[in-house]
Amino acid sequence: MELPELLRKSVDKLLDAYCATHLSAGLPGHSRLTYRISGSRATLIEEEFSCPGCRRRTVRPVAQFRYHRELTQWSLHYYLGERRAWAFYLNCGPSLNLAKILHHVDADPLRMFWV
């Protein structure tokens, strides 16, 4: 199920700003943060380029935000790379505010998002 139009616009605005102001852990110019929205899920993605100006890149999922329409809440999930699956992040409960959940991705005390 797709995000409601107004919610989609606010999510785009929030994640555009987040990606523009948050550099990933790699060297500047070698990696960037982006996102994809599919249905009711927004996935934060790190793209790492092998060298400046190169087209070859490695794409790594960082975090996934899932919108639960019936509850009008967001939940946070982290990627289990070895299993290629997403798991619910227990250190942050569902929230009406996606920006609040983004703060948990930044803090990342359990090192689940930023490897």
C-alpha cells in the first residue's frame, strides 16, 4: 500500500534534508546517502564508490522505516546482511514522528546501522 500523498511529500522532504546533511562514514566524495520509497516503506541506503568519478558502486541498506497506516505510526528496522532480511529495531518503539526515529539511526548505540 502506498503512502498517502501528503505524507509522501513530507517524507521526501525530511529524507532529502537528512541525506544532504549526513555524510556516511566513508571518505567525502567516495560515498553518499540516499533513500528509496516503495509502498509504505522508506529505505535509507549508503552508496560507496570505488574511486572518485567511478561508476562502480557498492550499495548497502542502512535502515528501513515502515509506515503502519492503521496506527499512523512508523517503525524502525535494521538490515541483517548475512540473512538478507530486515529485523525490527527493539531499541526504538513505533512513533508518529519519523524525525524522532531518525535520531535513533544517528545515535546507533548498538552499531546496527553504521557498520
